[in-house]
Amino acid sequence: MRANVPLWTARLLKLAAALLALSFLGLYLFLVFHRLQYPYELEWMEGAHVDYVRRILAGQPIYIRPSIEFTPFIYTPLYFYLSALVAKLTGFGLPSRGFFPLRLVSALSFLGCSAIIFCLVRRETRNWFAGLVSSCLFIATFQITGGFADIARVDSLFLFLFLAGAFALRRARSPAGFAVAGLLVSLSFLTKQTALFISLPLMVWALWTNRRGGLVFAGTVAVLVIGTTLAFDRASDGWYRYYVFLLPGQHAMVPKWLLGFWVDDVLRKLFVAVALALLYLGAALRKPDKRAGFFYLSMLAGMLGGAWISRLNEGAVENVLPPAYAGLCILLGLGLEAAERWTAKAEADLAQWLRAGLCVICIAQFGLLWYSPARHLPTQADREAYDGFIGMVSQMEGEVYMVHHGYLPALAGKRTHAHLAAVLDVIRHPLNQADKHLIAEFEKELGGKRYPVIVLDAWERPPGMRGNYDLVDRVFTREEAGWPVTGRQVRPQFILVPKGSSMHLRGVEPAEQPRRPTDPAE
């Protein structure tokens, strides 16, 4: 009977670890169900991405000369075209449901990443528990990656396509298989440029293990990336290259993350995954056949390196971290199986205690990542605040320029405008004379007081506005309402009208004026 104690302990702890892992999947599905239905921004740039889809559905180009009405971000276009297709198929392309198709693509892509991680680990180890822990641990990184997994951003689709390409490459045995892997990596690049960098170590691995297949893989990526770049660049009169390649190359580096990425983002948050990854690599690279070991080393190096380089860029936030975490989650599963094989060499009771210990450290890793879903859900007060604000905007005379939330006027039947973050990206990096033309347009439009109403957030304003507009009201009277649940904490704050204007904001009750230090008109 005593001999069964470690056996039952190990089994119970394994069951506890599996249930804890699955609880994160349930938590994610709960959040997705509620967040998909929210009709306003969960993050400050989501609305601008809805504007992309609206333009595509209207047959308008997305890579154009930057202007006050529309200035694209520095992303490749696949996510937006796919979201537009989903919007058309679901009928949810109207302004009131504009977020749904984009969030649906992201939410399913994040689940797809988890599924591929499970398949990779399960196929490599023949161990369902290792696959489950790896895939659910990736789901559990939802909070430490900023809650970006299911929002209207490109990150989840990009990673899903890259992981699908890596999975296809690992299974490839024929030129067709290597071509499929290259196609998927190319589609990942067409979602986010980071894919090209993180795929380079895999190209080296493919050329080393199968020269012909490696040439097909690398050649497919090269042909599709170069071909689509030339096609989009020609169709946009050079603006595709400007946004996708030239502007990203101008971003400044943030020295804090040279070491901070490895210490704060990686070691402190996924220390168990790091330990088991090193264990797996140490064991795999000592085998006579090192192909599997070098494949996962190459994949991890690319994914960690890509996330690190992205993290170093000015303005980068936690949404750049999922590739690093996905790579570590995969190797955690491989390391877990390698550790279980190593424990099997010990005496029976000791082996069971060691396996129980492995379950404990997995539980500890999941426990470190536990979070409350409440912080990621907008409240009823948030919804009511924006409902009231949209009602206010619909009663305002003329056009309304919202600096960081240009999609909001569309909900009130008015025109949309460029997101100031995209505008400032152009202005801060003088290239191709685009900055001068854009500044001149802003000075003409805002200096000429074309817009009867401008709505500002608290911390940035467009050129040409200073001295030309007066603060007349606050957007929200409740300090706790209207903030995004993900990303930068900004919201519409101040309502301004042209200096000397006698315009009456119909339906707007005067609110308490902000204290002078926060007055953006000064």
C-alpha cells in the first residue's frame, strides 16, 4: 500500500495541473464571448483598424498619401483584407458592429496558435499531458501579453500563420511540403513584417537538413514577399513601401529593453518554461540525430529574437511578446516529456515523486499567471458613457474631429479621421516629403478652423491647433468611465471649438472645467 502513495500523489497532481491548464482556456473563452459583443474600443488603436476595413469594403485603397482623413499604420495588409471578408460574410461591417469581424479573426487565431502548439508537442512527444500544458500555458499568457489576443490588431493572426508555417516545415518531406511552409510564412509576413525576421533561423535549418527542400522553402518566401511588395508598391504609387519598410526603419531604440526583455518579460514570467526549454535543448543536442533539437533551437531563437527586436522599438508594448512566449511554451512541453523520460530511470517510488515534482512546478507556473477576468472587461458604466457621448456627437453641428478615436464619429453618422499616432509617425520621421505635406494640411485645416468641434485626449494634439481653439466642455463627467481595458490608458477628454466661435453644442450639458495644468488648449 505504501508503494502506491507516490503513484497516487503523482496522478492527482497531474490531474490538478491538467484542470488548472484547462481553466485558463475556459477563462479565455469567457472573455472572448463578452468582449466580442462590446461595440466600442477595448484598446486605443482598435477603431483605426475598423476604419481600414470600412475603406476596403468601400473599394478604397489603404496605402495612400497621409492625410487628416486617413493615414495608415505601418502594417502589411492581410489582416485587414481578411477581416473585411469576414465582415462581408457575417454582415457585421456596419459601424455599430464594426469591431466584431476583426476581433473574431484575432480570437480564433489565438486559439489556432494554441492548437498548433498542442499538435507540435503531441506529435514530437506522443504525450497528451505535455501538449495540453504547453498549449494552455500559451493561452495563460493572455494577461502578460497585455490582453491583445482577441482585439482588432494584427498580432494573433500573424503568429498563427507563422506557427502553421513552422508546423508545415517540421512535417515537410517533399518539395510541395516545403512550398506550403513557405506560403504560410509569406502570409504571416503579409500580416506583420516581423515574420520575415523570425523565419530566418528556420531557413538556415531547412537548408542544413534538406538543401533542396530548404531552397524551395526560402525561395517560396522570397518570391512571394518580393512579388507582393512590388505589386502593392506599384498599385499604391510607392506608398506601400513607405509605410511597410521605410517608416518602421526610423523608429528609435529603447535601451531599457536590451536587458529588461530577458529579465522582466522572459525570466520573471516564464521561469519554468525557460528551465524546461534548456533541459530539452541540452538533451536533444546530445543525440546522434540532432535535427529535431536544431529545429526547435532555430525556431526559439527566431521567435525570441523577433520579440526582442520588436520590444526595443519606441512605442512597442506587450503585444510584441506572444512569439517569444509561444516558442517557450512549445519547448516547455518538449522539456516536460524529456524530464519524465529521465525520471523513469530512477527507482519506482522515486520516479513517481519526481513526476509529482514536475507537476508541482507546472502548477506553480500556471499559478504565477493567474488573473482576474474583471480587469479585462468593460463595465456597464463604460458602455453607457460612450452611448451618451455618441448621442452628444450626433447633435453637434458639422464635422467632429476626434484626434485618437476617428472611428467614433461614424457611429454618429459623421466622417472618420486619421488616428493621431499614425499621423505623428509620419511627422516625426521626415521621409519622401510626406511629413511636410501632412503638416501643411493640418495647419490649413485646423488653422483655418474648418472643424466646428475637436475632441482631444489629454496628452497629444495635432499640429496647427495651438491658439486656434478654446476648451468648452469635458467629454465624461465620471472619472472612472470610458477608459480602455487594454493598452494605453487614453480616452476622449476635452471638447474644443474655434476661438471666438459662438457655436452652441446642442444637447451638451456644461461640465466642470478641468484644472488649468490639464487644459490642452494652452
